[in-house]
Amino acid sequence: MRALAALKPRRCAAKTVWSDMVSQPASSLSSHPPLPVPKAQGEREGFIKTRDGLSLRVREWGDPAGDPLILLHGLRGYSGTWRGLAAALGDSRRVIALDQRGRGESDWDPAANYYTDFYLSDLEVLVERLGLGRFTLLGHSMGGTTAYVYAARNPERIDALIIEDIAPGASISGAGAERIKAEMKALPSDFADWNAARAYWHAARPTVGAEAIEQRVAESLRENANGRVEWRYDAAGVSRTRMEPDPARVVDLWPVVDAIRVPAFVIRGGRSDFCKLEAVEEMERRNPRITHATVPSASHYVHDDAPDIFHGLVAGFLAGVRSAAAPA
């Protein structure tokens, strides 16, 4: 098992400064650029090169010799969204996340290949580059689609699969899919100032706490040379492929779910408009390897809305899988 030579530990920044900032009233924060997001203790960073030549940011936490856990973020996410989970798991795992193409510190795709086929290719490159054998895979929303497909195609590589709030059909129809399309259609290209940027995220994610909102502001936006605040991610390309997708590249997840042959755990939000309970129960009926838990207080963004519960569910499932695999 190899580690990226370019991955270097980063010193943990002063968390008290970050916490003090996000606990202040929004009015006192509005005019200020966000502080840099604190790196987790021992965080390691590097890049990999995709098959079509893009550079993707990779982050790691935990024990480099531990059992690997790869984390895939959602549509407008970034690798840093998993720092809380990595901290909760401590040194029990080698935790690996990447900024998927077009997001975070990764290159934008000039061809706008923001589809599962290319996300799968990028994941395959990550696994090859790190020299991983077997590993556990966790994906949220868009990342969950990639995780489902990879696990179904590569059962010999997967110890277990964890999915956050996505089920077959969720990206195609339903209230959640329509909400996301509406967000994409109305998405501003930039903002006049940081006050407007924060107001956007507070309106778009009303259930998410102040610290998670400030992280989103810091990780998804930047100030340009004209003093306006613009997206770090390829907003136009991602929106276009979400609003007007190539039908041949949209994945039907039902046959994928049927093909999964590893322990799989779905964590859904009880207030999610995206991942319906009926769909998850049908998954369980069709495939006995799949189980689920619902977090009543959470929306589609379970790891943001209820982080402690989410972390506990992930850790508990991982412990159960490890125990079941241990020699009698």
C-alpha cells in the first residue's frame, strides 16, 4: 500500500479562532472574508493526475497503515467536508478524500465531463495511485452514485459500502431533484461581497449550522481581482450537466443496487426531500446486504445537520463489519 509522495502533513490551525468567528452574530461577520479552514491534526495533502490530464486534490487523515476509507463528496462539495468524520474516527483508519473534478482545489474540466463515468475513472486512478487493496467506500449524494457503481463492479476491492442520502431515482425525479435543478437554474455567477455570499448559503442551507456554513463560504468561494466573490468550483459546467444531462450517461441505480455483493449501509435524513424512505426500504427488500438508518433531525446533508449522530453511525457500522470479518 503506497502513500502519495506529495502528501505532506499540515499543522492544525488555531481552532479557537475559527470557532470564535463563526459563533459571532452574522451581522458582525458579513463584511469579512472567511478565515482559512483549519486543517485537521496530521492532515496530508497531494495531487493525482487523471487519465485525461486533470490534477485532483487529495487529502488524507489518520494512520497511513490503517484500513483505508475513501470518501466522495456531493454535487457542490469538497474534500474538507469530511474533516469532522476523519477527526471522529481518529487513527483507527486511513481516511482518504478528494476534491472531485471541477471542485475545490482540483482542475476544472474544459469538456465538462461531470458524469459518473468520469468520476468512476477518477476513483480508479486514486485507488491505483495509492496502491490500495481492499477498502471501504463512502459517498454522499452524487458521490454516492459513484460509490454504488464502483462497489457493484468491484466487489473484490470493497470491504463495505456506506451511502449518505441517495437512492435509485433520487437524482432523476422527485422534490429533491427539482430543488437542486431550481438551485442550479437560479445560481448567481458571483456576488457583490462576502455579505451577499453568506446570505446565499444561509438561504440555500437553512438547516446547516453556522460553522458548516462558514466552511462552505471558505471552501466554495473566493474573491476575484475585481473585488467580487466568485465560485471556486466550475459552477457553469456542473450546472449545465445537471440541468441538461446527456441521457446516455445518466445511471439507472436499480440494477446497480441489485448487483451489490458487499455489506452496504444507507444513512438518510428524516427530513430529506431527496432520499425517500420508500426507495430505501425497496432496496432492502431487493438486496438483503443493504441496511439503513434514518436520522430524524437531518435533511439531505446528514453529515452537516447531525454530525455527531452521523459519525457514530459510520463508526458503529465499520466496527460491525470489522468484527464480522475477524477470524472466529
